Amino acid sequence: MKSVARGRRLRWFGAPVVAVVSALAGGTFTPAGAANPTVGKYVALGDSYAAVGTLTTVDGRIPGCVRAADSYPAVLARTLGVGEFVNASCASATTENLLGAQVTPAGVNPPQLDALTPDTDLVTITIGGNDFGALDLAARCGTLALADPTGAPCRNSLEQGGQFDTRIAATEAKLERVYDEIRARAPHAVLVAVGYLRALPPVGTCRWQMPVADGDAVYFNQMWDRYTIVARDQIAARGALFADVGSVLGHDACQPPETRWVEPGLSARPYLVAHPNAAGQAYVAGAIADLLRR
């Protein structure tokens, strides 16, 4: 970045201090009068949790990526008033699609890291959920919940043979590779790794909206927490920033429409199932902006 509030330049590599934001549920971050950092080029990377928002606002260039005008990268770019905004994020992306092209149902997304250049000032990234198969696991667990709605059939299945531990370890190695490649391609940029909004409440569930057994709701939260720790630690090792938006409670898919930030399985609103809605993406953008102003 060129400059930041209070005259302090944010430096990613070479600065030993790591900032982690765990935003409060109220959604108000920055004191009045705090200035935005100056950002020339901003590149957004990631999967559907970065790309999506209101489906009626999807960018038509690569429709299969489902990049919405109210996704957190788009909102953040407008908030900061960046000079150049490149949104390379794409629904269903894995870490492999950062280094290689992604074939979507409607168009091919080039390797996301190709958007990075030495003059990039800011990079945000939300990735890893598809690497450990979060949505596949959700579908599998939903099926198991039909036979055991009050138990924890998914946990029992995944803990056999250490399946989940294996997935997490593999994802950690992939994140290491990706973060190091970002460093090589954009050596002067500030990197913000962004966590995932919480889809389920910490206690209980709403099977009529999110088909997860009661005991597995807790297990799902534990899975996301494990991912968060992995991503946060990898970022910390590189002196970069981590936005822990998943620490916020009370806005999961089981909440009323006016409160939730993630849409449930049964929703008539124009959003992807089990993904952030416009309010959720606005919150994430605000959390990142606040982190950059500090």
C-alpha cells in the first residue's frame, strides 16, 4: 500500500507484527474520522465466499464464477476508493485454481494468481474450504442426518480413520504454497487472508433450514475452527493479516432473514444456499477496511 491512516505504512513482508481482527457482532469498527488507506491496485482472490452476493448482480464476463457487485471484494474496493480493482475470485475455486485455470459451467477463469503484479498494493484471499471439501461434506452429512437427526452421524463417519485430520493437513500444505507464491508475485502488497462467516450456531441447529443432525452442528463448527487456526497460523508465519470474521456469532443461517449473514438451505431470496448474503458481505468488507485503517 502507498499509505495508511495516521501516517503509518502497512508493510506485509519485512514487518514482524501480525494483526488479527475478531470483529464484534455489532458490525461497527472504525472511530469517526479514521482515514482509509491509499490503495493503487487491489486484487481479490478466492472461492465462492469471496465471489458471491446477490445473484441478480452477477458479472456477466465469466458467469460461472458468480462474482456479484455486492461481494466483499467489490464493496471493499468501493469503500477504499482503489485505483485499480481486479476481482479474480470464482465460485468452487480450490487452491489449485489459483495456479491453474478453472473451468466453470459458464466460462473459464484464468489462474487467479496471474492477476498479481509487482505493483499490487493489496491482496485479499478466502480459500481452502473447497480443498477440504466443506460443501461435499455438508451434502454427505445432510444425507446421514435423515437417518439420525439427533445424533452425530457425520462426525462418527469422518472420525473413522482420521479422514478429517488428513484433509486438514493436506489443505495446510496447499495454503503454504499459495501464500508463498503470492509473496513472490506481489512482494510489496499487504495480504489479508479472510476467514469464513459462520453458517451454523454454536449450539443447536435448524434442521428445517439446514439439514444437519444436532450433534453434527457442533462438529461442523469445530471443523471451521480447525481451518481458521490453520489459515491464521500460516498467515502469521508470513507477517500478514487475518480477518477472523467467523468469530462473530448470532448471524448464522438459522437466524431470521433480517439478522442472518449466511443463507439457509431453504430460502426464497436471491442468494446461494449456505453462502453469504449482501449483509454478510458488507460486514466482511467493513471488517477488512477497519483492519487496514489500524
